[in-house]
Amino acid sequence: MNASSPAFRANLSVSEGAHDRSVVSLGAVMLAIGVFTMLYVCKRRLWVWLAPSHPW
């Protein structure tokens, strides 16, 4: 190793399963929907008042 190379390496592996691919695809679709919603829907505030059901 020379002085400019890092002292560690990341070993990453991706399995080749259909289940993994569908989970990643679902996550990507949900991320795209979330970003679209965040950018194009008007921001509104929703306040919820919580009160105890039994006064102490």
C-alpha cells in the first residue's frame, strides 16, 4: 500500500434474488412518490391536541 490509498476496503455483495429485486424496486417507487409529493403538494400543518382521558 502506498500513502495515498486508504487503509480499508469495503466488501459489498448484492444477491441475485427476485425477492431482493422486488423490494429494491418497491423502495425506489416509494422514494419517487415521496419526493414528488414533497415537491409538488402544498405544505399544510396539522395539529393534534392530545388530552388525558382520565384527569389525575
